[in-house]
Amino acid sequence: MPKRIFSGVQPTGNIHLGNYLGALRNWVALQREYESFFCIVNLHAITIAQDPETLAEKTRELARIYLAVGIDPEVSTILVQSDLSEHAELTWLLNCITRMSELERMTQFKDKARKQQENVGVGLFDYPVLMASDILLYQTDLVPVGEDQKQHLELTRDIAIRFNRDYGETFRVPEAFIPQVGARIMSLADPTKKMSKSDEESEAGCVMLLDDADVVRRKFKRAVTDSGTEIRFDSTRPAINNLLTIYQLLTQKSPEEIEIHFAGKGYSQLKAELAEITIEFLQPFQERVSRIDDDKLDEILKAGAARAQLIAGATLAQAKHNMGLIGARS
Ligand code: AMP
Ligand code: TRP
């Protein structure tokens, strides 16, 4: 079997530079080396209440973003999670071998549950099992994600190993692919927190892929800085380190080159240059987003769902068979 990658992003809020540098960018880089599946995980999105109309719009917008960052639908499969009932169905099977205590340990659940207070849904608790199902359905080898998904990947591996042990070899055990640089882009407003689309208060610290040039300039201009004036990579100074990391990833220059370039210059120059480099990347990208027509998009998503179903359907059938779920139709 070919080596596979699978990854996904939730169609909620706005996609930001952290999503791009931590995840999407690596999908594009890996897609020709692996058989690739990129999912719009709308079933994950509804673990927090969503306005239906907005969710539907954001789902299509995210598909356009996938295409515009360079996912090639001729070589990769783009799918909408809710198009395939296999994802939800496998989740039930895996729920029955996952322990409450494992899910209670998930830091993302604890963080999100704190924000939801008394309205914590069962779906939010079960989120990691749905994610494991996404990955395991495709016999995935590698899952390119940002650092925040590491714990979910470890749980996915544990679930796969347990299922294989109890019911016979069924799932390939996947590995996380977390980039060396860019796995955790920090907020420009608070460099001790990750750049995040869900955090309303940190909107100013989050550069959206669909922000216009003036907004991008303003956000970089107001970026928090540390004490000290020297422009160099320094892990003890999170603000400068974050700005330089973004600079490094967008320009593909080496840290040495960048430090030489900024020798004797100040923060304001770094921020101004970074804003222009980001805009140079975003403008053609945004143009591509707006050029993708609706019919073409429908076609791509339909073809993606059909291709995905061949694999997901076969894996689910095998898992059911191995568990002894045999009835009149199987
Ligand atoms: P989400 O926005 O939670 O749907 O995340 C989509 C992808 O972007 C996942 O692979 C995350 O790990 C990644 N990601 C989200 N925020 C960041 C960040 N601040 N830095 C790097 N990667 C991120
Ligand atoms: N939980 C991931 C996130 O918030 C999104 C996701 C859902 C995912 N299913 C996945 C990522 C499968 C990789 C593989 O970022």
C-alpha cells in the first residue's frame, strides 16, 4: 500500500497564519510524496455550538483555502467529513474501547471545557475519538499537524494498538509529523499564548489568511515586543523569537542570514518588513481564493468524497467484521 497522510482543519472562525505555518504549508510540501487526504472536519466543529449558515459558508471557504494554498486536487483528496458516515460510525466502535480516564486527560478538552462552563457537550469530550477515527479509517502513516495536536495523536496510536491487539490487525498505527520550525506560532498580542482563532480577546494577535493589507500592517505594528533591542533568535525572548520564526518560514532564509540582515536595525524595521513579506504572500493567495468557482468546487468535493469512501468504507467493514458485528447486510 502507498504511504498515506491525513490531516484536517475545523471550518470555524478564520484560518490564520499559525494554521498555515504549522499545518497547511506542510501538507502542500508532502502531497506529492504521499497519497494524501485533507479533510474539512465539520463534525469536529459542531462540538462547540455553530450557526448553521455560517458553518456551511465556512466549510466552502476552507475548501477554497486548501486549494489556494496549493493543495492539488489532481494528486490529493479533499473531503468534507460529514459527507462520509464512516467517520461517525467508526467513532462508535472506538468509543467502546476508549476509556473515560484517557479522554479526561486531554488538555485541549480541559481548556475548552473551562471556557464552556456548564454547557460541556458529550461531543466535545468525544472529540479525540472522532479524530482517531478520521485518521485510522485511511490507514494513515503520517499526520502533519501543529504541536497542539500531539496528545491527540498519542491517543490515536493507543486506540489503534489496543484495537489491533483485541480484535486482530485492523489499523495502521500512525505517526505525527510536527515541523521543527513553526509547530507553535504564538499570538502577536501575547507571545506566551499560541496564535488561535477561537480566542476572541486575542484577535489583534492573530493574522488571518483573509485579512487585508492594512489590517496585517496594523497587527504587526502593534505586536508585543520583549525587552532588549538586538534582533536575533533567542528562546528566552518569546516575542522576538516568534516574529523571526514567521520571517524565517515566509522567506525561507536561514537564521544566520536573517540575523545578519537585521544587525543594527530595530524592532520597528523588523515588524514593517514582516508585514510586507506577509502581504506579498497573502495577496496572490487571496486572489486565488476568490477565483475558484462554485461549480468547480462542487466537483472537487464530490470526487473527493467518492475517492475517500472507497478506502474508509473498506476499513470500516473490516473493523466491524473483526469485532463480530455481523448482521443481515454484512
Ligand atoms: P485548528 O485551527 O484547531 O483546526 O487547527 C488546524 C491545524 O493548525 C492543526 O494542525 C493545528 O495543530 C495547527 N495550528 C493551530 N494553531 C497553530 C499555531 N498557533 N501554530 C502552529 N500550528 C497551529
Ligand atoms: N483536532 C484537529 C485540530 O483542531 C483537527 C482534526 C480533526 C485533525 N481530525 C483530524 C487533524 C485528523 C489531523 C488528523 O487541529
